[in-house]
Amino acid sequence: MDLGAAASLLLVTCVSYLMFINVWRRMFPAHKLPPGPTPLPIVGNILQVKSGQMVSSLLKLRDIYGPVFTVYLGPRPVVVLCSYDVIKEAFIGQADDFMARGPFPAFEKILHGSGLANTNGEEWKQLQRFSISALKNFGMGMRSIEGIIQEEASFLVNEIGESKGTSIDPSLLLIHAASNVILHITVGERLNYEDKVFNKILNNMREGFHIMSSFWGQLYEMYPRIMDHLPGPHKRMFELFKYLEDFIVERVEQNQKTIDPNNPRDFIDCYLIQREKEKDNPSSAFSIMNLVMTVMNIILGGIESLTNTTSYGLLALMKHPEVQAKVQEEIDNVINEKNCTPTFEDRGKMPYTKAVIAEIQRCSDNFPMGGSHAVTRDTPFREFVLPKGTNVYGMLTTSLNDPKYFSDPKKFNPGHFLDENGSFKKVVALIPFAFGKRSCPGESLSHTELFLFFTNILKNFNLRSPIDLEDVDLTPVESGFENLPPPYKICFIPR
């Protein structure tokens, strides 16, 4: 090799080394992050976090590094919190430090970085206060939320009755019912189960969530800037959700033309009225974009959570006929009129049913990782220091399965929520909606839906398995960042 070639090689080597050091320092800043597996440059801990097994991979790392550890999803450091006590210490004890929304690239792109899920600071506070108030106190000049849910529960019972006791997959009926409640509240419209627009929205959503939880979806979460320029199924994910966005935009435009400020019909009307009140406020968060994306956020979150929880609950009650019978006995004692419709007020007189629904929420474990958080400043936490902007996941699954609070967390047992007198017992570690300042604003709505759906179904039907009960598996199926009930068929036998 001549002197010129040697000099060129040395120069390239030096430049490459300096670039490597620069990338390495940006990936691993000089803060005292919690321990974790040693990451590789650029790809991070891709060897430790397996595709489609995000949750189980993180739980294995928890067993090695303890309840607070760091993992690199691509070049991004993520601090993972495991156990109820650790999550509470961060999200309640240091709520202001952990209140920012962390990056979730797929949802950020789907929701254009706007709306309740993606905003931070004062903008988020305004949207959060409004959304919680609107969802809790809905009914200004119209029927209450409970009336809407009762009506949809009646439609659901009628649709189930059409199966005439044959074995069916209940998931499609349940997603239609859950969707109609959310759509009625947000856009003021209930759609028939056979409606073509309705079914296209639901089919697109299901396919979109499937891609998001796939290998391609996880790649996008780790390398969004690269994946934006590469072909693959992840491209279709954004096209699928665009259909729902267009549907909401159309409804917003209709409401703007027909709104009566004295008689709001839905969430959109309430938002538009608030927007008008704040039209002269330069710091108002009530833009049309935030409206569209907040409605989209509520629809996506509300439908997915309720459908999966209800589907898992029917499976668990089918698997445990003795639990099903006790719930039905309580329903018959409290709601003794054959044609009487259950009300949410009945819930206070039905401790066993409350305990069963709480156990269904615990075992279904829909969103095991919870939402993505970020620290708002350089944050001391225990013996560590998390740099501003660090992504944080509170692993809700570790709270829902915490042996400190649940005697046998791997077993479906409503007794986890009953005291020695058979009264309902609240357990603080039941946090399926998370807690703290970033908790789900639809929690109270979901409690009403679950109670009314389950009591209406069990008042009218016995749940029977078409296969041997020994072969019915209650283990949720891990799918990326989400758990899903295993596929099954069920026979609804009229009572």
C-alpha cells in the first residue's frame, strides 16, 4: 500500500471513529440512568427485546435488573418501572416530573401530534380538564350517557339473540356495541351494525391495530425516521386510520353548520361551544385540529379497551360457570322484574358482580405497558437521575399481577376484591386505566359500560362453551404493546 492510500485509510478510520463516538455519546448521555442491558450503537437492545414479545421481554429484564431499569428501543433510552409501589412513587409522588407524554411515533403520526394524547404543558391541561368534564357530566340538554349505554346494551342483546344458541365468535358484536357508545357520545350518531361506513371504519381500525402490534409496527416505533422512507405494511397503517379521521372531519363540519349553543348534541358540540367562548384567548388550546384528534383519540382508546375487556370477561365467565351462576343469582335478586333494565345505580347493591368485573379488568390486562410518559426536567428518582425528555413506561401489568396485593395473581379469582363479609373490597393496585395526571379520561364511562353490558347479557343468557372447559385458555395473547383475549367461540343460551 503506498503512502497516499495509507493516509486516506487512516483519515477514513479517524472520521469513522469520531462519528461513532459522537453517536455513542448522544445515545448514552452522562446522566445516572438506571441499570440495564448494554445496548449496541443505533440498534440499542434489539437482541433483548424480541419482536411481538415486547412485554414478556421487559419482564425478563425486570427479573435481572430489578423494578427500575433502562432499555434502549433503537437509539432511544426508555426507563421501565415495575410494581405498583414504584409506579405510584413516580406518577403520584413525583407527578409533575413524570406528567409529559412520551414519544409513541405511530400515534404521533396518526394524530398529527395533536389532540389529548399528544399534547403537553398548558395545551394538554386545557384539553384534559375539558374532556374529563365533558365525559363525566355529559347530558347537557340530551339523554345521559347511561341512557345511551342502556339503549346499546338492548341492541346488543337483540343481536346476540339472533344466534339462537349456536356457537359464535362474539368479538364483532362487541366491537360494534362499544363503537356505537363512543360514536354516539363523540359525534352524536349511532350506526346500524350492517352500515357499510360503520363496518369499513371498524375493519380499518382492526387492521391498523394489527399492523401496529406487528413486527413492522415495532420497527416503526424504534426507527420512525428511517421507516418513513422505506416501503412496507407500516405505510398502510396510516392509510387505514386516515379513513376514521376523514369521517370525524366530516362530522365536525356538519356540527359547525347546525350547532345550537343551548342544546349541545355530543362531545363535538360541547367542544365547539367552549372554543367560541375562548375565541379571544390567544393561549386557547381549542383548535379544530385538536378537536378532530381528541375525538379520534377517544374513539380509538375507548373502542379497543372496552371490546377487549368485554370479550375477555365473557370468556372467563364461560370458563367458570360457578362464577357466572353467582353473578346471575345476584342480578336476579336485585333486578327481579323480568323486563326491568339494569341501571348503574344497581351496582351499589351487587358486590359480587363488582368484584367479578374488577377481576376481569385485572386479568384481561389490555395495555400492559400503559401509556408512554416523559420527564419534564432532569429528574432525581431513587438513586438515579433521568435527563429531561427521557421516555418512561409504568408497566401496569406488574401492578395488576403484584403478589403484594393479589394473593394468587395468575388465577382468575373474584375473591381478590371481596372481604370476609362478602362486601366489595377496593384494591389500590387495580389500575387498568393507569393513574396520576395522565390517567385515562374515560375511566368513569368505561365502568358504566362494563357494568351495563355484562348485567344485560347475563340477565338474558347463559354462557356455554362449545368445547370442553378444560381446553378453554384464559391466557391473554401478547401482541406488541397490547394484550388481546384469545380467539374463541361461545353459545348464548336464552334464560
